[in-house]
Amino acid sequence: MLKQKRNPSNSISEVVKALQEEAKQSLEEGFVYFREDLKAPKGKAGAVSTLKTNSSKALEAYKDKIRGCMKCGLGKTRQNFVFGEGDPDAKLVFIGEAPGADEDEQGKPFVGRSGQLLTKIIESIGFKREEVFILNIIKCRPPNNRQPEPEEIEKCIPYLYEQIKLLKPKIICTLGNPSTQTLLNTKEGITKLRGRALDWNGIEVVATFHPSACLRNPAYKVDVWKDVKFLRKEYDRLCGSSN
């Protein structure tokens, strides 16, 4: 008896559906792709030093200098100025677009659902959140989480440039279209920019989707994993796996 031939289109559809379901489930459980070849290198994990370095002192002084900024209208509507946080001596910096409601309330970057997902991403490639530095293009939350206006970016972007100057990172990971396009001064979309080494003033940049995009569309998770796997390899190439 001849077996009935399977419809190729149905097969592809089923595979895509299965991948989407797997991605959705994995978002809740934590990222699992590439786990075996992204184990934390020996000597990387451990307690973060509490000694204040020159970078730490410089960042604290700069934070005190700009935290009361009222250069644009966002200063009147914010609860907290979100300077950024992490290891002042970090070689790896993550940059998003702007604080949301949770970030505005707590004065810290990426602490909502997107932040929880970003923490999982960071941990999956062998780092603790405290071992990197997390920033945003805009330091104050735009009302109702609207996109920042061009003049707001123009007023705020010098703060980001100075932070990067003080941090001296070896590599930057931009999260989503707005932060990537703003930092690199380009109109190219994230789908064309991601997955390769870019350059900003001599610092390597790796772009990927924003964690919130993964929450809206779990299928992006696979692409994010490819990007952070590349990010980890570039970090090891530039800094050494034990740094």
C-alpha cells in the first residue's frame, strides 16, 4: 500500500509553528539556545569588587553633575533621572532607547519585563548583570512611553557620549532600532545591521533586537541568540575569555 505524500507546505507550517511554541515557552524558562558553547569561562564568575576605581569615582561625579538636568521637557514629567548602572570598569555596555514606567519609578535601567529578559540574556553568555554596564539613549521617561522627540535626543545624547568616554568599553551591544540608529547615525534597520561587527569611534558595536521585541514576538528569540553568541565571541577576541 502506497503511503500518501505529505504536503510540503503543511510540513513547513508545522515546523514554524513548533519553533514559535518552543520560543514562547523558552522565554518563560530562560534562554536555552547555544547553552553548551556559551558556558561562563573559568575565572569570569564571582563576586564583583566593592573597591571604588577611578572610573567609579568619575561616573559618580558625572551622575551628580547631570542628574538634575532640565534641558528638555522630560525633566518636568519624570520621577527619576535614569543614569544607568553596572560595573564602572565593564568592557561590555548595553544601550537601550529610554526608560519605561518601572525604570522611571526605580531610577534604574531595564527593571521591568524587558529588563528581566535582558538579565537572562546577559547571564546566558557568562556574565552577571553587575559585570556589565547598562545605559539608555534618553535618561528620562517620555510620557506614556512615546518615542523620544529629535530635540530630546539632541539634548540628551551628549550625556551618553560622555558616559561611554568614562567607561571606555571594548564592545557595545545596542538593543533595537532606535538605540542602534541613534548611536550609529544611520537609517538602516536592525534586520540589516544585526549579526555583524559595526564601528562607533573605534569601539565595536553589535546590534540586536530589543528584549521587548522578543516579548511581543518570541520568534525573534532565535535571532537574538545568534547575535549574543557572536557578541560573546567578539568579546573574548577583544578582551580575552578570562577578563
